[in-house]
Amino acid sequence: MDVLNVDLHVHVGCERKAATQQEFVDGLIRRGVRRVGMMDHVELYLPVLGEWSVNFRKAMREKGWEWYPGNLDGLKALYADIDALPREPLRIVRGLEMGSGFADVPEEYMAPPVYLTHCFGHVDKETGSTWGQRAASRIRRFAGKIAPTGKPGVINHVLRYRLGPWRDRLREGENVPADECVSEDDCRRIADAIGETGLFLEVNMRTIRGHAEDPPAVLDLMAACIGRWVDWGVPMSFGSDFHQPPPEEFSPAVLKVVRESGLTIEHVRPLLERLGLAEHEPA
């Protein structure tokens, strides 16, 4: 099995475009995926919906996309539908993605999924004088939140919100060194936090695809950061972050970053084992 046969970040709940879950399954199979993590954002199901959740549900209703109720019963209904999906040749597990307000997520919402993930965003309010220090602080706080569950935890798309400002300066013709965006020290602090907490660090295909048309230095930096984590033995995850059925072909940018970083199935295997997805792999 190849790393491209794994996709542990697929949104098939309320936050998905107008498509059936069967269409997601069919698309993943055509893509060659065999190990899948299906999830949604917990914010769409909490007892008190935040501004983002309210606005998202309003937009869904306007488009006729209303599906699961915005409560714990709705989340359980999502997982019941995921569990009822055809299994062969896929093997599917239930995930849950939590945003910056993860500290306030009730314990009962973390019980139904098999694993828990953090939608990593801006870390300006975290402790630390560098981005790497603040990112490490966020990772440790998330680990503390989910530790009582004993479930695997994944930090999703750690680089997403860091690359944009640097990209914009490059587009304006500034000669800004990559280290000013993400330095080796930043990578090391993130790696240390992952190692201390037992979490996993995601390589996010959506982040890569989003920078495919940027100056080449952006994809080069992503490959370099992932390559460092791979070389240092950081346990990894791999996911598309799809919100609609996937195309059959992988983005050339994704293939480039995977190849140049050295990411392989072996770097994702520890998470597959924790999720019970490593057995009976096809030859």
C-alpha cells in the first residue's frame, strides 16, 4: 500500500458540498484510496452554535443542503450513516475536527469518533516569541484537551495560515528568505511538541493544492518542512481535506511535495495502526 492510498481527512457531514456520501465513496475508490477517515467540524453540532456555525447553517438552508441537526444527536446520526457505508475495498473510521475553541467542546462530543483532530489556524495569542514556539504551545494545549479520551489525535494543516503572508510578499517582488516564514527551529519545536504529546502531524493535500499556482518557493518550503519532520521521525497523517467528491487524478503539486519530502506509507503507518487500519493491507 502506498501513502496515496490513505486519506484520513474527508468531510462528509454538514460541511460538504451538495453530494451524497455514496458519491464520496465512489470517488475515493476511483482515486485508489483504501484507508479513509470521514469527519465533520464539531462546531456545526455544539449546543450553542458560534457565529461561523450559524452562518454556515443559514447558507446550507438557502441552498437546500440542510441535513444533520445541530446537536449531539446530529453528530451521532452522521456517524451512523458513515458506519452504514459500503466497506469494500475501503476501510473507514470516524473522525472529528475541532477548531480554535476546542477547549470548550463537551466530553460527550468526543466519545463517538475514533480519533480527534485539530483544525490548526492562527496562533498569535499563544505563548511564545516565535511562530514555532506559539505553534508548539497550541499543540500541547490540544493534547491536554483530548488526553483523557485516550484516542489518537492529529494536528491538521499546521502550515496553512503561515504560508499566505509570505506568499503575498513574494508575489510583490520582495526577496524574503524562507526562514522568515518557517525556520528549522520552528519545525523542530513543532516536532518536539508532537513527540512529547503522542499526537500526529498531518500533511494536508488541500494546503498543497491551494499553493499550486504560487511562486515555486512556496511548494519548495512545504516539501522542506515535511522532509524535516520525516527525517526526524515525526509520526504523520495524510489527508485531502475534501469537502466534495474527489477527482480521480492527484494534483501535480501534491505528487511533487510528497515525492520531494520523502513521505511514504511507513511514516503514516503508526497512525494507521492506532486506528486499526493497518491490517489486511492489499499487496
